[in-house]
Amino acid sequence: MKLRDVPSACPRLWRSLRVPPAELRLDLVLSSGQTFRWWESSPGAWTGVLEGRVWTLRQERDRLWYTVYEEEEEDGDACPEKDGDGCPTGAAEPDSAEMERILRDYFQLDVGLPALYRAWGAADPRFRKVAKDFPGVRVLRQDPVECLLSFICTSNNHISRITAMIERLCCAFGRRLCHLNARPIHAFPSLSALTGADAEARLRALGFGYRAKFVSGSARAIAEGLGAEGLCQLRAAPYAEARRVLCTLPGVGTKVADCVCLMALDKAEAVPVDTHVWRIAQQRYGAVLGGRSLTPRAHQEIGDFFRGLWGPHAGWAQAVLFCADLRKGQEPRSRGRAKGCRGQDSHRDGAP
């Protein structure tokens, strides 16, 4: 493995765990609009922020290699001592078991994906035909606050623009973690950072438009209500209750709530429905659902249809089909700009 094919601020230590491609494909999962904090920092290497640390991940055969970068010090020097290759000699070495736990939790590696693919394919020949070329598409288990505020930004938007917005949000409001290739990398902002009196104005200045009041408003509503811990506790609530609570927040409609339920709150049955998924249900499955507009009733009917077809992990199956449609609809030079489930047509319900 060419461990030097990574950002120039070299990591102190690489570790790996066994994850076959049938269980995880980084290139499919991290680029398909579930999350907006990862980028391909060099061919096959993905760098991003997870649990307040900067990571680089890459796959080789059945191994998932990972490293965590040293956090920047108070004076701004991320790597005060370097060896002859320009690599840090004093980088922190996080506990191996804890780092593996974080990755296993984030990628939900306790869920056996090949068995689910077989079950979905047995129930749905259309799924079987599409999914054979897209193995290893998993649903991430994200921080609920970050997931919620990020998906509020997806209203009438596309993946590359959302990614740029989240980057600006983190640079303006988040704690700086380190530099890689002269690029400053920041943590996702805390709720308190987004609840200041000038937060909405600052977000508008960053190009968030009407979403600025929803991001700052939801941050304030959570901080003054459930709190981050209470939001996380929705993982133990029934799906319908979690979605109901989320829909009381500024800028959160049924689609955004379902994205958060699926990708942060352990509701594997949640099927985020947009016009794209609605068309799939009607054109590919012949389902006459939802009337003439995508109302809350239509969301429920379409979600129920796919839950009946795919079972209790229906949201995961939908993620596979979305990823396949996203990839097949992209030109090589426009990858990451496609519209769809997480894109421009996807969150028209984001603004009430």
C-alpha cells in the first residue's frame, strides 16, 4: 500500500481493520450526499472530520486503512517537530480500540450488508438488477446535530454547493483542528456558536440565503429545548415520534426529517422521499401513489410502499438505488454535482 499517497501533513500512524468491499465501498458511500465533510484528498484516499478529529481513510482489498491527524496547537503549529520526510514526530496516537469503535459505529459495520442485498434482491428483481454493480453502499450513523443542520442546507440545492456551504459554515463557526496541504480544517460548529445574535446575519453573508434563519433557528430551538443530548436520545424513540419532533424545528420538513432519522437516529425504515424517489416509485414500480403533488400524505404512502417491499431496512435499500442513479447520471467531469435525493430536486420540503 502506498501510504505516501496522502496529504503532505503526514500522519503519525496507520492502522487497519478488515472490511471487504461487499461490506463497504468508501468511494460510493462518502460521495453520494449522505455527508458533506469528506473529500478525495488523493486518488483513493478520503479525508474528513469525524468526532472532532481529522481522518484519512482508504481501502485496499479487504482492509480499511485509517489514520488520525494531530490536532493543531494553541499557537497554530499543527506539527512542531518533523522528521526527515517532513512528517510529524510528536503526533498523538489515539487509542486503537477507540478509533476502531468510532469507525465501526460511523459505518454501522455491525449490520451485515451482503445478507441485506440478498434479501432485497429476492423481494425485488429491479433492485437485484441495479445493485449488482453497486456493492458496499451503507447508511452512515452521523452526529444528529451535524446531520440535521447539514440537511437543512440541502433545500433546493446540489451536492457540490452544499459541500461548499458546509465548509464555509465550519470555517466561520467551528474550532480549527489542523492544516493539511495549507488547507485549514475545522470541526463542525457547536450549538452555542450558532445561537449568537449575529449568527443569522453571518450565515447570510456566507451565502446561505433563506436557509440562514433555519440553521440558526434550529440551532437555537435545540439549544433551548431538547439539547444535543435530547436530540440524540431520539434514537430510542419510535420512528414516527422522532420524525414528528424533528418537523417542529425551523426549516425541517418531512424529507429532511426522514434523512436525519435514517442517517443519524437509527431509523433504518425511514425512506427519504423527494420527486426523484417519487418518480422511481411510479415509473419503475408502477406504484400509483401520492396524487399530483408531494404532500405529507404522499411521503407516507411512498415510504410505506417501499417498507412493504424491502422490509425494516428499507431506507438502506433506497440509499443503494439512489447511489446507483446518481453515479449513472453523472458525467466523469461533473461527479459530485448531480441532482437528486440529496440534491436540487431533493429538499423542496425543507422550507415549510
